[in-house]
Amino acid sequence: MKILMICLGNICRSPLAEGIMQHLVQQRGLDWTVDSAGTGSWHVGQCPDYRSVRVAKSYGVDISKQVCRQFNVSDFDTFDLLLAMDKNNLNDVLSLARNDLDKAKVRLLLNKQEVPDPYYDDNSFDPVYKLVEDGCKKIIEEYS
């Protein structure tokens, strides 16, 4: 299984989702590949937001070595499942889909619920971590 986590800038939510999923996958001994990307290009080449790094570290997950990148149409070919954090990013990715097969790979991490962007509220990072972790656990249950 190859999974891509997607948010807007690839600095807050999707790096957390990548790190959490990798951590859970390793704990369960699954042979999955996990990556993350943003629909926007503002932070390409940067590290994740320090607050995401900090909250992940507090739960024993290291995301400090991740490098932000932008979603690319070729990701449809590389990944089996593309998990968007919110409806705007979901729609942005779906708008780039080339066919129904591409579209079938894309969904929200939390099904119908969105993962809120914590960027403008320092106190949101911990609740976002927990939401993402719950979503990752459900994906593992569904696909393993």
C-alpha cells in the first residue's frame, strides 16, 4: 500500500499525517509507503512547521527530517490512496485527476469530516494530532 497525505502547504497537517501513519505502520510491521504533499507551492523544500514537529515529538513521532513538496499529477501513478485533509484540498486534487481511476484513489482522511488547519492557532496542534491519529488508525484497519 502506498499512501499520500495531502493538505494545503505541506507544513502542518499532512506532515503530521505522514509521520503518524509511518509510526503506526512500523508498529504493526506493515510494508506500506507513506508520503505527504501540499496542493500549494509556498513551502516547497522547507521543513514542517515547528509546532507540528513539536507536537509529533511529544507523542514519540519524529517528522523533523521531512521536506515539503507540492502535489504532482504523477502522484496518481505512484500512490494507491490519496488522503486529503479537507474538502478544498480534496477538490483541488480531484480537479487534476485524469480519469475515473485517479478519482477513485482520492478521499478525505476522516471520510466526511475535515481536519482543521491549525496554522493560525497554536492550541489546535494537539487536537489535530489526535484527529489525524484516529483517522490513520481507521485507514490501517480498513486496508490491512
